[in-house]
Amino acid sequence: MKLEIFPIEFGEPWKLSDEMQGIAVPVLVKEIPKSRDYKINTELEKGEIEFVDTGAISRLKIKNNTGNYAFFRQGTMLTGGTQSRALQASILVQPNAETLADIRCIYASKGIRAGATMIHSKHYTPHNVTLSLKGGQSETWGAATDYSAYALTASSISADSINYGGIQRDNLADYAEVDTKRIDEALKNIPADHIRQIGLVIVDLKGVAGMEIFDHPDSWMAVSRAVVRSYEQILTKAMPEIYDINMDKVKEHIFAFLQRLQNADSEEIYSSGDSATHQIMHDEIVGDFTMLEGGLVHLLASRQLKHSKRTSTGDQDAGIWTAPTRWNEIIVSATGGTDDSKRYSDTVLHMTKARGYNVMSAMVDGAKTFGEIEKSTGMSSRTVSGGLTDARELGLVQKVIRGNGSPAYTLTVEGQRTNPKKFKAMYEGF
């Protein structure tokens, strides 16, 4: 089945600031439908919907006790007296019915209790975790742990102090809950409440990262804040100094993404009454769309993560950003263009240099400004600059913007995994 989208138009592209690379583009419906024949799960009262643990890590029972169809978006997080889970795909459950849904675990260290009831969180899984839901369970566990590492780093440069207490590193739902204030404050001005708005397109330096639309503004308004929150890592990612965004190209690439979507094949993965969910079958796009009585209700589509070796060519051809040719090798290494063995050897070489080890060590306990790194290491400005450049090329360090607007540097998830302490003996031996 091919995807058919009703008439839509796009609002003006929006950025958090010139220092950020993420772009949000509102999706507007040309004519607001008179009504809708379903409710979003966040609009339903306690008891109208039940989630029951089947005892299997990958299956959940959903009971709809209302007289309306009930919609549940992919990435809906479910918590309670059992292992926390997230829906693997979107699903529309018919009135007064129950169905089994595919799920992924998002709290590996918590046990399963068959028959336990759960409640839906007001949050959706962060974008990178959502992408992992279509893969294996281990991929989702890895993405959840990566998010907690990211959240800890982001909170260290936040204007507000965030206390994660004793939250386990693999407890994604609790990390998302504690992180709400920081994210909502950062993204409070994002365009999400236009009277005709039904969705959002998120664009980064590589093109369209994700697109989500509903068939009615009321549905979008019921989830808009949660959807925006899920893209925080893209929208607040700092822009490398050497790039400039070409805003004129943004909509061009949205239309190209739409064309690929509508040419893609799909496979039905759920059906309930007059509703059905189809998984998008495309080499470059992952996601699903949900239909009711033959009409599109919801679409969630994202750029497919590529786990194989990449080059910068495809990204540069997007035309959304421009960079001098001499920077191509930096772009390749920063986006994973080198193979694992070479990347590891380059990292080891970097960490066994005095400037590499000292600069990385300065950021172990949180983000630092250039001046703070210079003071902590006792090295010259030129040496610190070289160490930071090397680390950023390897994807170990990224530039961020603190709550007060000042630039700083922090370890990426990859940089935290590197752990400068383990290279201490190697460094001292050189």
C-alpha cells in the first residue's frame, strides 16, 4: 500500500538560535476537518485505557474501555509495577476492545511482573531511542543508556540545577521525567500551536531528520509538547563554526522527503476494526502510518540510521549547509565516516598526546569554557585549541551553549565512553 497524504502546507522554518543546527518547520492543514473519530491516549481518563504486562518482554495487552477508537503513538512510554516499556509502532485500537501490541523494554535492570498494570507517560521516547525501536532489543537498551549519558551532560551546562538522584542509568522514563523542565524551557518558543497546525518537520545538517503529522489540529495539540521534547537533541545541537544554514533549501528537501515517502512501499503490521497501521518499507526512511476507514490519521517518518560506513558526499549534496572542501575529512570523522579500527587507533593516538589527554581530562566532570580548560590544564591557548580541534574531529567533544549564552565544550557520549582515566598509563608512558 502506498501512502497518500491530504493537502498540507508548511510554515516558516524556525531555529532556536543561530548557534543551533536544528530547524523546525510547522505542518499546516489547508482545511480543518469538522471532527475526528478517535481520541489520543493522553486525552483519556484513568480507567478508560488499561495496559497489562503479558509476562513477555516484547508483548503488551492494551484494553480500550471507551466508545471511541484510541490512538497510541510509537514511542509511548509505559511505566508501573513492572519493567518499563515503549510501543514499537503506532496503533489505533477499536472501541471496547483489546489487542496485543509489540513493545521494547526501556528499563533493562527492572524485572517483569506478569499481569501488572501500567500507565502511559506524558513523554515519548527521545528521537534516537524511537529509531532503535524498530531494531533489536539490545539496540534499544543501548540507545536508552546513551540518552541518560546525554542528559547528564546537558544538565551540567543548564542554567537550572537538575537532580537525577539515584535514578538507574538504564531507566529511560525517569530520566525523561526529570529532564522535562530543562527541555521545555529550552524549546518554549518553538512553533507548535498554530490554529491549523497538525505536525512538524525537523531538519538538521543532513536533511530531514523526522516528520510527524496528524489529520486534525486537536490531535496535534494533545501531543505537541511531547513530540517537540523528543527532538530536543537535534534542535539544541550546536552549529559548527564553519557551517552556514541555507534556509532556502530547507523546504526543497522536505518536498523531496515527501516524494520518497509517497513512493515507498508499506506492510500492514496492525489492524483493529476499520483501522490499520502500516510500516514504511524504504532503505532511507523508517516509520509507520495509521489509517482509519481508509483515511490517514497519523504519520511518523524519520531518516533511517545508517550503521555502515558513511561519507560526507550525501550530506554535502543536501545543500542545507556549506563547508570548504578542505574540511571534508573533518566532516567524515565527525559523522562516523572512518571504520571502527581506524577510529579507535586515531582515538588512542589522540589520548596519548599530552594535549589530547589533558584537554579530555579537563571535561570529565562537566562542560568547560575555553578559558576554564586553559586554566585547568596550564597549557597555552594554541595547545588547548589544537587539542579541542583533534577531539572534535574524532567526535569525542562537542561545542555547546550554556544557559547564560556562553559557549563551552563537553564530552560527547563517545567521549564519555573513552574515559580519559584508562589512557593515563599509556599517556605517561610516552
